[in-house]
Amino acid sequence: MTYTIIRDCPVTAIPSGTEGTLTTGMSVFVTQTLGGNVTVRTDQGLFRIAKENVGALSGYSPEAPDASAASVEFSETAVWDALRSCFDPEIPVNIVDLGLVYDLDIEQLANGLHRVEVKMTLTAQGCGMGPVIAEDARGKIAALPAVEEAKVHIVWDPIWSPHMISEAGRLKLGLE
């Protein structure tokens, strides 16, 4: 669907990860609206609009969240669910089902809060969107109750391959 930018809007170019601005009056075509962020196509290429800036799209109504992070009790399942709400802006499958998350470590601290560390990879080592995707994951984990610290590390071992995609991800992508 096509929308018009109604105010200058900060964006991230895909796949370079370069920050930029879409200017008022530009016409954009929405290609993906998963995880709260929006991927748009313009004559200049693909761009990711972060969820806090989607109001710059005239007439766009963001998807309603299933539940706020504050209403969820902390658990390993809650962390995995937060990770499942993160998407590569070019692929309509979450980072867990894409097989990008390699390790999840949760440590309960003396004060009863938690430190969460995730090791994840990307579909390609040259992807400039890596820091953006990792920060999206970190922010969603950090928003969970009882999380004092959240870290997401990008690793390259083992190298990702399509066989790491879950059955659900393969179905979504039409691979099975």
C-alpha cells in the first residue's frame, strides 16, 4: 500500500544500515509491517522506519500489540517471545524462526532482577542492518519486567545457513 510522508522522518537504509531522512511529501510503498517497525520502498531503495516514527506515514495505523511488556511476568518464555517480535526488515520471519538466535543466557542477580545475554547472527556477514536488528532485540528484552541488563552480541560462528530456519519459518517463506 502507498502512503505519503507527512513530516520529515528518520529512517535506516536497507541493507547498508545508513541513517537518513525521508522528506515531507514523499510517496512510499509499505512492504513489511512486522514487530512494530515498517519497511518501505521508495525510488531511492528500501528503508526501515522505526516504530516510534511510523506516525510520519499519512493514514497508517500501526498493528496493535498483543500485550505490553509490562503486563508479562518475567520468564525464559517471555524473553523468547520478545525475540520472536523482532524481524529482519527484508524477511517476513522473526529472528528466532530464521535461526538467527544461537544462545540465550539468563542470570538472576542478587537484587532479584535479571541479566539477559543473547548471541545471534545475521543471514549475511556484510549486512549493515545487524546493529539495528540487535538493538531492536535488546530493547524488547530490556522492556520486560525484572530485567536490569540486556545485551545482544552478534556472532559469526557457526555461519548461518537456510537449513537453520525453523519449520514454521520455512512454511512462512514457502520453502516447504
